[in-house]
Amino acid sequence: MALIKNHVAQIVEELPIFKNLGDAMSYFRTAQEQDKQDYAIEEMVKFEDGGKFLVSLINDKSIKKSTSTKIASVIATMNPEDAPIEDIMELLKLNNAFVRNLGISILKNFGAAIKYYIVKFLIGDDRDLRIFAINVLGDVNFAESRDMLVELLESETDINVAMTAVDYMGEIGEVENIELLESLKDRFFGNAYAQFAVDGAVKLIKG
């Protein structure tokens, strides 16, 4: 008896074309397969406010880490002028180390484009935001980081802000910055915290 081969035609499901962000969001929420969710993520970023929504998804506890990683990689490809940079920077304030690292990885792709946002925080009156901006500089560490920290330290009067910057200067500072660091001992005269932090940073710079 001859064997009869049954050729079963593969049914390929066509992916939808979304008319708006809401359609893409609904498809993402109902899709079960990872590839369909990935498709929705790639399409969402094309719509206005799509980037902001995707950033919010990264910190959604119901989202798998693999999906959050996909979201981060898609956001990182955005034009920095269109990317929700302040929303991304907010991720760095979270306790979740995985999410924070995704935020850092995105910002690294934007490079100097985040300088405006950091400067805005550094020159503001909010001490906590100045400290946050310094931490972003330390984490992202783009070309201007050292110069921006030096400029801050030339006039900063809040010891907590200044010493946060000093800690990072220990990592990225150069010998030429030692004089400025040593001057902080006079600015914060009698403060043991300042003395310890400056000495530690100078020692690291000298190697």
C-alpha cells in the first residue's frame, strides 16, 4: 500500500495594523504569545505618547522581565527629541534594581541628549533633585560628566549635594581636580564628613 503524505498548509496569522495607541495597547494586553506582544511594543512607540506608556509598562509588576527588556530596547531606539526622557529618569529613583538598570541602559543610548535635563536639575533649588542628577551622571557617565560635576562643586553650598559629587569625582576625577576638592575642606570647615569624603576621593584619584 502506498503511503499518502498529507500536506497541511500552514495558516499564518496576519498581524494587525493599529489605527491608534489604544488599539495597540489593547492588542498587547490580550496577546498571549511573546512575539505578538513584541510586535505591539514596536508599534506603540510610533504613536504620540507611546513612549510614555511603554516606560510605565517597564515598572508594571505584572510584566515579565523579558518583556520589560524588550520595551527598554525599543525605547532606546527612539529619537531623543521624542523620547520621554524625564519619565525614564524617574525609573532611576525606584528601589527595583532591574528596572533602574533598564533605565540606565536606555539613557546611555541617548548620550548627550540628556544633558539638558541633568543641567536643569543641577541648577535647581531642590537639593534632592540635584543629588539625583549627580547620581544619573555617575550611572550614565557620558563625556561631560566630570566637567559638570566640577562646575557644580565650584559653588555648591549644600554638604550632602557636594559630597555626593565628591564621591563620583573619586571615580572619574583627574589630578587637576584635586585642588578644587581640597578647597571643599575650607568651605565645609570642621565637618568630619567632608574631610573624610574629600580625602577618600583624592586618594582614589592619585591611585
